[in-house]
Amino acid sequence: MGHVKVTQVRSSIGTKPKQRGTLRALGLGRIGKTHVLVDTPELRGQIQKVPHLVEIEEVD
């Protein structure tokens, strides 16, 4: 399995509590914070919940 680098690019202020929880589950919480995670269907589902707040990159 590959990896993806997830970076928070927008603030979670004003978002719904579930979306803030999803950011915390991804290991984020601040603008500019980055986390490298294993690319799984579960991870892709989490990213789909907050696409307007994060940026993703494929990592080898």
C-alpha cells in the first residue's frame, strides 16, 4: 500500500463538530500541519468528509 501526505490548509473554525473530529483523527488540528498516513479506503473516506480543509499528495 502507498502513503498519502495530508496537510491542513484551512481553519476548522466554523465547521461542524464531526468535521473537527475527522481532522483530529487524521492527526491534524492546525493550519500547515502535515501527517503521512497509509492509503486505505477508510482514510480516503475520512478525507472525503473534509476535502475543503485539507490537501493530499501521493508519497512513495
